[in-house]
Amino acid sequence: MSHHHSHGSHAHGYAALSTKAPLQLIHFERRAPRAQDVVIDIQYCGICHSDIHQVRDEWGNAVFPMVPGHEIVGVVAAVGSGVTKFTVGQRVGVGCLVDSCQHCEQCDNGLEQFCAEQVGTYNATDKDGTRTQGGYSDHVVVDEKFVLNIPDNLPMDAAAPLLCAGITLYSPLKHWQAGPGKKVAIVGLGGLGHMGVKIAHALGAEVTVLSQTLSKEADGKRLGADHFYATSDKSTFKKLAGSFDLIINTVSMDLDWNAYLNLLKVDGTMVLLGVPEKKVPLGAFPLIMGRRSLAGSLIGGIAETQEMLDFCGKHNIVSDIEVIDIREVNEAYERVIKSDVRYRFVIDMETLKRAHGH
């Protein structure tokens, strides 16, 4: 690879230059590959709703310029001298993390997502003090410990969202033991929710979708849901009281968590994946009256992410996607905010070459 010189390499990508700015083409530097680094030519990158939150500084920690994107798939272009797990030409992925301290209790237990010194794939500070930039770009340089194998039978474009949406659902479904004999409800049928339906179904659970309306019912059933209910219909909450072992709440809208907790069986758990803008009022009774739990979950560790990818390979699970040209990214953002995508946008990075005239 002629453009990966020891002093680093020139990269192209789409970045936000300020909070309100649309994404635009920029040139920036990637670090020179270190001994343990893998250089990845990016083929596809998914658009996660958190990309939008961060470029719009809705989480209050944005640093610009910011190249978003943490659902990255591509091919190994070069490897450092110390790399043992990967070879040039291999199909690989990178998710939400590109490094961690690698020696704390969380890292030792394969829970890098809870490491206090974790390094996000973008909008984060790397160990060398530089800012990380994400996958809306032509290549990325990542420590081999944070690079993942993509099973050969999965199409690359549709596999990209597994790196965030896939693991975000797989981890809690496994942790709270979704499987045969368990009744699982997925709240919201978006980028996260549709992966939850597919994975919970493949794990053998009985799957119910709780969506605002019945407009996606046919889709939900096609994806593997056994049942589909509208939460805008008040009778749903009476009908389903005490029904579920596990509820996975994928939405970031203001919902009445108390009403959803009452849908759990005794000892059931509701897991939060989305973050509403305001704090949600919570009563003690829905928890006390059924020894129920309210929990949260965040992506997954690297080993578990590989486990998820292998599981998806075995069950032929990928995301339902709409592939876009990178020049359409700003329109795609507006559509994500309106939930107008079935169910994940994925950027074709070939189009980046056309965007800067190669």
C-alpha cells in the first residue's frame, strides 16, 4: 500500500466541522501503523443514530472536525510487524471501540465497553493524545485486538450494522438468557429493534414487538416476531400485563417505563438501550410488586462481538439495509431522525472516491 508511509497517511472522509454544519468532504491524517496495528480499507460503514447525536453535540462532548461512523467493514490492506490474527486481504470489521486500557478488571473480563479508559472509534481521544476519526472514510488504523473477523457467508454491506446494532442487542439477549421457553419483547422496530427480533428469534425465544402502531406488523413477522402489538392502543397494556421474561427497550423517546415494567412477569427484567433526553419518572411499585428489575446495557466486549458475528454467520443474520452514496449522507440523517429507513443506512465507500474526483 503505497500511501501508508511511516509518517502516517492521508485519509479522505466526511466530517462535521461544527455543531450545526452538514457533513462535508475533508482530508485528514491517520496515524502510521504501529507493530500491532491493522490498516483497513473501508468498504462500507453503517449510519447509527448515535452518529447524529454526536455530530450535533446532543451529548455535550463533541470535538470538531468529527468524522463519525462505528459500523465499519472492509479488507485488511496492511498489517504491522507484530500482528498475528490478521493477514492482508481478510474481511474484517471495527465497531464502537478501537482501544481500552487492556489491563483493568473490565478488560480482563472481556468487558472493554466498561473500561474507564476505553477509546471510542470517533469523537474520542486516543492513547497518544490524538483524536479518533471514524468510518465515514477511506481507511482506518486499529489495534488488532479491536479488529473482528466477518464470516465469509455474510454480505459485507449488510454485515456492517452488526458491529454496533447487532452487538447492542446480542449482548443483553445473551446476558439475560433469552432462549427457548423465554418470552421476549422488543420495544421499537428500528435499526436496533429489527436486529433484536432477528437475534432473539434465532436464539429460540418467543418474540413480541411493541411498536407505536401496527404499520410495521408484516415486517416484524417477516423478521421473526411471533406477536406484534401497538403501544398507542391502551388495551395493549392491560392485555399483556405480566407477560414477559425480558423487555428490551430500544427507543430514546420519552416512554412511561412504569407501564412497560408492568408487562414483566415476576423476576422479569427491562433493559434500556436508548437514552431519552429527559429523566424518566419511575415509581417503586412496578418493581416491588413483581421483584422486577430495570437494567441497562452498552454494546458488548470484543470477544462477545466476535461471538455475535459467528452466531450471525451460522444463522445467516444480517441487517436490513438501504445502501447510499456518501454524498447523500446529510439527507440520510434527516430520514433517520424521521425513522424513514428500513432499517439501517449503509454508506458505500466506493462513492467516496467519486466525491473527491478519483
